[in-house]
Amino acid sequence: MNAVSNPFRVGAVSFVNTVPLIDGLDEHPRALVQRDLPARLADLLEEDRIDVGLIPTVEYLRGVGGDLVPGICIGAHGAVRTVKVFSRKPLEQAADIAVDRGSRSSVALLRVLLGEMYASEPDLHICEPRPEALFAHHDTVLVIGDRADEIEPRGLHVYDLGEMWYELTGLPFVFAAWVLSERTSRSDERRGELIEILSQARDRGFSRFEELAESESRRRRLDPASVLVYWREHIHYTLGEAELAGLQKFASLAAKYDLVGSERSVRVAQM
């Protein structure tokens, strides 16, 4: 087969925080991009229906996929801004919490934080919180994504999970990462080429922050300045030593609370 007829199957996400990582992939002759929710991409990766997926780290820690793509992640060094708990009472008093079905890593992180910081284990009810009916059935709600910026915090207790994790551990938290399939992880030739394609997409996106912020703001009806602040100050895209240490710490604590089975050693692909 020639190169164009045998493209890499890339599972991507269309969230605001992923935009700088996937810039230009749709036009790349070696990439066949499939967009879906992060949890669904984890299922596709486990079924070997994609060669790489941008998936929640908790799914990786549960054994999905092979090696991590080096150098790239979606993480936070402190406040992340788009993963928050809103509550009518202090969080340590919450008996039940509505949690957003859109992020398995955030739900697992919340469970760890509740246990480690408050020694509490409230009931978590998976739903799709809507700003207009946020507290219809629960006094405490985990909200992710753009909706977390839209909620009026007046009279509420607000907790940023990225900030809480940093206070607990002193380490960054990695919410998602590119994970290679087991098959691709074992193939030197395909692994190296795919990593290079993803790295080039990241570099292209980073070089076009302002342009991408403008286009995404028009499409999503957001303030471009706010998008730039979010990308530059709240999201960290580099998977370095500190991020890997934070991910391994999360693996240990997630195993402690029986969220991932046995602890998985974090493996990064070699070029």
C-alpha cells in the first residue's frame, strides 16, 4: 500500500482545549481523523479501531491502549478553570454530587480529592448538568467545559479541581493525553511516524494561537481574549517530568480508591 491509502486512524476531540493540538490534522494526507467524545475514543482504542486517541488519563490507567505519545498532554498546574464543583454547602458536607458524564478523569479525580482531603465518599450521580437547572435535584454539582465559566458563582462554594489537586500533591494534573494502540506501540516505523505527525500538529497550533482563538471564538461565541488566557495560563500542553510524576501519583491514588483496578506503570513511547 502507498502512504495515502494506509493512513493513521486518529481519534480526536472537538473541545476548546484540544484545538491547538489537532491543528491541520484534517488536511494531513496520512491522518484519517475521527472525532468523538473522549470516553468513546477510549472504547475505540481498546477495540483497536483507531491507532491513537486523545483519551482521558483515567481510561489509560484502567489499561486502555499502549504507550503515551511523548511530550503532549492536556494538563494543569493549578487552577484549570473548566473543571469545577459548585455547591450550596461546603464540599466536605456534601452527601451526594451530580457529576458531568462528559469527563471520566474529572469524576475519578473528584473521588480521589474527596477521599484524601475530607475522608468523605458521597454518592455520585452521573448526569448532564444544565446551567438553567443546575441545582434542580442536587445541592452540589461537578461541571466541566465552557459551562463551568458560564455559571454565576454568587452565593455558592466553588472548587477548581486542578487547584485542589495541586494543593494536595504539589504536582500538575494530566486530564487527557494521546495514547497509542497496543499494535502501534509495538511498531517502530509506524509509531515514530505517527508521533511526528502529532508533534507537528501541536507545533503548528502553538504558532497560530491568536488566529485559532479568533476562529474558535466566532464558532463557539466566546471571547477570544478569554480563550487565549485559558490556553496560555490554565492549560499546559507539555507532558514533561512533572506531569508524568503527577500522572503516576494519580495512578497510585486511583488504585487506592479502586477506580482503576491495579496500579498501572506510566509508559511513554520511544521515538
